Amino acid sequence: MSERTDEDLMAAYVSEGSRAAFEELFRRYADRLHGLFMRFIGSHDVASDLVQQTFLHFHRARADFALGRPVRPWLYTIALNVRREHLRWRSRKKETSLDPVVHGEPTADPKTSTASDRLVQRALGELTEQQREVIFLHYYEELSFPEIAELVGASLSAVKVRAHRGYEKLREVLGVTPEGA
Amino acid sequence: MDDLTTTRDALKSELGAPEAGAGLGSRDLDALFARVAADTVDRAPNVRDKVRELRSRSRVALAATGALVVGVVMLLLTGLHAELGGSQVVVRYAVAMTGIAAVVALMVALSLRGLHRRPLGPWVWVVVGAALLLPVVLAVTPWVWDTGHPAPYVGVGVPCLALGLVTGGLTGAVVWLFQRGAPRAPWRLLTAAAAGGLTAFAMLQLHCPARDATHLLVGHASVGLLLAAVVGLVVWLRARRG
């Protein structure tokens, strides 16, 4: 039997209130979102809390979902907004703190990440917040630029400029030369 | 494939595929789903759950109507002032009230904006600031409220301020009731405060015949700013407590 699409599950969840469909969507995306939040924030507990917040808003906003539209960008938009509001809150809480978790700088768990992953994470810390967000979504989540533009609320060209500058900076920091150079 | 995707793939092959991260084990995932389900699909919705799970358009319409109802009820309880006569005065008041109502509706829409929508840029702070200051600007443009009758002396305006704080507070509470629970964004609360301040100002202008600048600034126009100060204090205290 073929696997149900996200959109089928969303239709069952929104129209019929199917708990099973909600749970299936949760199981498809919770781990990915947790990984995304971990890369941004670096705390397992905070990442879990943000996943919980994301699905809470996903549930409360389900009446606004237009059936037939793709689920993934919709869910990621909620997740990124939850993260933004969390970071604003944290930075307000301890504006003088140097804790990277508080400031939303990317961190990698030394016990679970590879050396190159840690290197990339450190290099990402050199980027601006806007560049970092775009690189995270493109490099790790492999979203397309139109999808990213939709998620971050910027034009396609602005997103591509951010990505271009971000990758240039990454290559510079990591000492990786462009192909053919 | 575009150049940037080629760059990404080149970086990945140079550095090795990115680590998937520790991830959530199946027990963590089960525990997290249990927590999420307890707040969502396994919970019998109460009245607040029901109103904040409505479509955003409905929430905005209901909350804006709620703000109108608060203003009208307060006006019915306190009464219109007697100098509202003459077609020119009525037209001027109607235009001013329509403009204020439009800004209240905008504030409600911003306050209730869903997290599934694109993020707003920094301009939202300019809009919220302008809405909070609008009653002050209107208070120092007395020709808008000129009724052609001599204005009575009504003091500095402390009773009006108290009445305005009740009206504004109730309006802010109505807007908050329809929020989906994102208290970590202060601009959502500040927009609710601005809606409260504007509703209170409109109600007081219809109730009180004063045209003295001090009275208007203290008694009628400061409600939104005071509510915003309360929001700022609450946000600061919550941030300190964590």
C-alpha cells in the first residue's frame, strides 16, 4: 500500500480531526524540526520545547490551512516564526550574556557531531542572522530557493543574494576553494 | 541545477555529508508527542481554545467587533456629550471615528496574525508606535473636536483617564482572548494596547465635551501609552523571571 502524502494526512486531520493523521505528521517532521532547532540553538531541551510549540501552533492554526497546498512550507514557516520569537525573547532576557544558546548562535554537540560538522557550525557563526537562516534551510534542509523565500518572507533574489554571500563566507572561513579555481 | 546548489553540493562532498545530529530517539519522540497531544488533540477544548482555533479572518472580525462592543457599551453606560449637534460637527466626528476604527482593526489584525504567515519586518514597530501616538496627535488638533459651543471646565481629566483605562483594558483583554498564545512577541501585546488606547480615546471623545489640551492629553490620549507601559513592565518582569 502506498504511503499517504502529507497533504492527504493534513486533509484527514483538518476535515475529520483525525488524531492518527496528526500523529503521523508529527512523527514525519518532529525529528527534522528538532534537528533544525538543535543546529540553530544547540540545546536539546530548548529544541524539544520549540518542537512542542511548533505543533501547538500547527494545531491551533489548522483552520487557516488551505487544503491542497503543500504542508511542509506551512509547517516550516510556523517553526521559523516560533524560533524567531524564542530568540527575541531570550536575547531580551539576557542581553549581556555571552552564552551562544541565548544569542541563537549555532552550536554543535561535541559528543554527537563530526569534526567537519562542528567546523561548519563554527563557520556558520561568522554569518549574519539572515544569511545563516538561508544557509541552514538550503544546506541542511535542502529546501529550494522559492520555498526558502516563502518561509523567510523575502524575495527570491534577496534570498539568493544572502545564500551567495553566505556560501562565499563559508568557503572563506573553511578554506574551501570554489570548483575550478 | 543553479550555481548555489552546485556550491552546496561541492561543500558537502568536500566536508562530508552533514551529521544528522543526535536526533530524538523513539522514546523521546513518544514522550514529546504525548506532551503535544495533551495540549492539542487529546484535550477537550475550552472556550478560549475554541475561539483561538477559529480561522484568522473570523478571529480578527470577532475581536474587532468585540472592541466596538466595549466602546459602545461604555458609551451607553456613561452617555454621549450634549454638544454633538450640527451636520458639520457630526461629519467631522464620523470621519475621525471611522479613521480610528480602521486603525483599531489594523492593530487587531496585526496582534492576531498567525504564525503560519510570513514574518513581519521591522516596520511593524513603526506602525505600532504610530498607533500608540495617534491619540496624542489627535488630542493636539482641537479643530477636529470643535463643536461650536463653549467647552465646559472639566479639570485635568483623572476621572476620564480612569474610565479610559477600564475601556482600553477591556478592549486589550478581548484582543488577547483571541490570540493563539504567542506571548513572547511583545509587539502582539503592544498592538492590543494600541487598540485599547484608540478605543478608549474614541469613547472618551464622544462622552466628554472637554477641548482643553491638558485634559485631552492626560485624560483621553494617554490610555494607550499607559497600557503599553504596563505591557513593557510585564514583559520585563517575565524576562527577568525566565
